[in-house]
Amino acid sequence: MFKHTHPYKPFIQNDTKKLIVGTLPPPRFTTGELLEKDVDFCYGSYYNSLWLFIDKIHNLNLRYDNSQEAIEQRKQFLIKNKIGVCDIVESAEREKIDASDLGMKNIKLRDVIGYLKQYPTIDTLLFTGGNSKNGPEYFFRKHIRDYNIKLELVSNEVPRIHQFELPIELSALSAGSIENSLRTIKTVSLTSGSGAANISISRIPLYKQLKAKNPKFNTFDFRVMQYKEFF
């Protein structure tokens, strides 16, 4: 049985507003056996398209290798744009050593709500996937049951948007604002960057319309269009 532990601590600053929430990077990031084009940082797998989308949106000309410069490029983008990363899975066990979410067992979750309380400027969670089993939204729904929190649907169109209210810690309240002691946090379930999600994208009416207008329009373009609103 392979013990798959998350190799990176949450990347959050005191002024972070948006938090990217995924599950776990591929096992090779835990063992340190990176590929030539991998970056030793959150979402650093060359086969995970998140940074490719961000690179396309902002024309960052990012490096895709094991260099420290590649890491710093990504950190500086996140800091500048007040975006953090806090994947929800701390560790899991696997019989087969792969990156499948469904292959995770004996899963230990991170206390994402605890981080939200620690960093009161965060107002949006960006899930890198929907509510399918062992996806980030799925685990978050399980996690918030311990806090008696429920998600309220805001928009059922892809990407689906929910919101929830979180009590503000008294230490974070300014004088005279105790009556406004609830903080609304939005969640956005982005279409996963995995190849498996291409099938679901092909069924989305908007994608079909755009593809009909422009045959060269593809699933990568669709994700870039979707992610652009939130990154």
C-alpha cells in the first residue's frame, strides 16, 4: 500500500482573496521523481493544465522544468493576484500508484475551514473539479458537515457556483461591527483540467455552439474561456 502524502503546505498570504482547492498532485511529487518538464510546486505536473490555462490567459511565458525560476514565476503570479492554494487532501493510501482520485483510500482531509478562519480576506474557493466522487467539491461538502455548514446554490450553469456563510472570529471584527459577524464565501467548481473531463465538456450546449461557429475551437480553448473569469 502506497502512502500518498501531499508534498506542499498551503500557499496563502495575509491578503489572499481566492483559494485554489484541488486534491493531491501525482505520486511522483511525493517521492520526488519528477519528470523533466514538471515544476516542483503546486499543480506542477506538466500533464495538469492549470498553469497552461493561466499562462495563456496572462501571457506569462512560464518555464516548464525543474528550475527554481519556474517555481518563483508561479509564486509571484499568485502573490500579485492574491491567489492561494490549499488542496483539501492531506494524505491517502493507494493500492495502485497513480493519480486517480477514485483510487484514494483512508483519506485524511485538511481543515480548509480552519484556514478560512485564519485568513479572513479569502472570499472565493476555486475547486479544480466538480462534485464527482473524491473530487475537491465532493470532499469539501464532506468536510463542512463537521462545521454544520451547507452550500447554497447560486448558479447551476457550468461552472457551478455556490456560497456559504462563515462566522467571523471576534478577533477579526473591528469595533462596532459585531452585528455583521457573518462572512459570505463563494465556491466555483471549475471544469477539471484532466483529459477525462473532455467528454463532459463536449456535451455542454455552450461548447457545442462555439464549436459549430469555429471548428478549430477545442476543449482547451473552452477551459481558458471559463478560467479567465476567475483568474
